[in-house]
Amino acid sequence: MTGHEDRLRSWVGRELVARRAGQDPVNVPMIRHWVEAMQDANPVYLDEDAARASGRAGIVAPASMVQAWTMRGYAATVTPDGTPSGFDELVAMLAEGGYTSVVATDSELEFHRELVPGDHVSVEERLESISAEKRTGLGTGRFVTTIKTYRDASGEVVATQRWRTLRFRPAERRAPRPRPALNPDNAFWFEAAREHRLVIQRCADCKSLRHPPGPCCPQCGSFDWDSVEASGAGHVHTYVVSHHPRHPAFDHPLVVAVIELAEGTRLIANMTGVAPADVAIGMPVVLEWIDPDPDLSLPAFRPAGPKKDA
């Protein structure tokens, strides 16, 4: 067991949140808001006669509201008193191990008695367990289980809640590369790219080269065309360095360049193998290929000469 794991396990049984009273006692207006939002028509929550007919002394609060009575409210979340709780310290220790993400997994509530208007509920929380490291679909992490104990003003337990979360290291995932918009005019170009061939459309009549592909020659108006394969040599005509907005399929900052091919046409492509600060207009470049998935290959360019790490 590692030192970090020893420290985590030492927290089991410790207080995370000291007993804290809710801001307001159980009250009818909040019960009304709750049952209307939940569309719960049980009359014992708002009708005194119906509650007494059911054998109760009067109206009661929905059991599922128990946590609501102890919520701190918005103001307390934006104006903390500056004193870290045990829970804050545990979260910081989990973050040390890389478990920086969280997802709730389940909540088990046990109710000891019904709450009635005037009850003033408090809550305290202790750490019940921390699991060994587990591999999950979200990433590697630990299941953290805490016990919340809800009490009335006299200290009597009215409910307990076993609350379990997964604290995990997010699994590294590369987002899928955005797909090109294919049409009858450009499909041939992307099909050639999948074979790692950079082609240029050529007018069959006047032999002019053109890119991007189109149905008609801008020089002579012919609709007849074929293609030639480019050498892959060229130079940077101009470029930009994109910092924002960030897209998860790309590494930022991202160098996007207009490459003038040796054949005379230009295309927009990513630069690789070079730091953004080292790119220069006129820089000689050579072709290489990016294969983000089996169905997509795209041309990119790096500085001419031996490959170097950016």
C-alpha cells in the first residue's frame, strides 16, 4: 500500500462535516413548493384533515425532502467562511492522487421518523469507506462512501443517508476529427487522400490546375477534368496560429497554413513538427499525412529536411 493510500485510508471513520443546522425549520411553504414541483398529490403533506384521517397528528413533510432542509443556500456557496472542512481536506488529498473528477453513483436513505412543521433539522457527515483503486469506463478511481446523519433539534436521528461517489482520473480520449463535407465534386480528392496521394484537379482541355476541386474550369469553362499527383513539396504562403476556440480533436496552439505547392496551387493544411514561433512565410515544406481514424487521412506539412520534434 502506497503512502498516499495509507493517508486516504486513515480518514475512514473521520468527521468530514461537523453537525450543522439547516437555515430554516420544516415549513409549509417549502413543502408546498416541493410537492407542486414533484407533482405529488398525497394530501397528508398539505391537508390537516387528511393527515389526521391517516392516523397522523397533522401534516408531514415528504420524506425525500430531508436533505433539502439542511442545504446551505446560494449565499453560503459564494461567501464561504474561509475555514476548510474535513471534506475539503479529503477532496484535496484525492486530487493529489489525480482523482480530480467526480460522479455520483448512488444514494441510500433510511428514514427513522416523519418530519413535521417546526422540526429544525441538522446534518453531520463521516467517511465510511474508500475503495481500492478501480478501473471504470470513466477512468481509474476510488469509490468514496460517506454517511450523513440527520437529527432533529433534540439530537434524535430522523434519517441517515449513505452517499457514494466515484472520484477518478479522467480517461484520456481524443475527440473524433471533424468530418469533411463530401460532395460529387470533392469525393475523388478525399478518396485519393485515404491512399496517401495528394492530387490536384486538372482541366482536361486547357490543362489548368485548380484547387479546391470544382465542377467547371475557371479558365476555359470546361466541365471535363482529370487529376495529377502532387510531388508534396511546397512552401508556406501564409499562416495563422489558432489558440481559441479550442477543439478537443486538436492540440493547441494549432498552426494552420496556406501551402503553395510546387505545382502552383494552394491548399489549407496543418503544420506539424514545428513550434508556432518557428513558422515563417516562405518556409520550404514537405508533405506528410495525418490519419485520425481508418476512414480519414488528411495532408499536413512539416519543414523540409530531417524530422524534428516541435
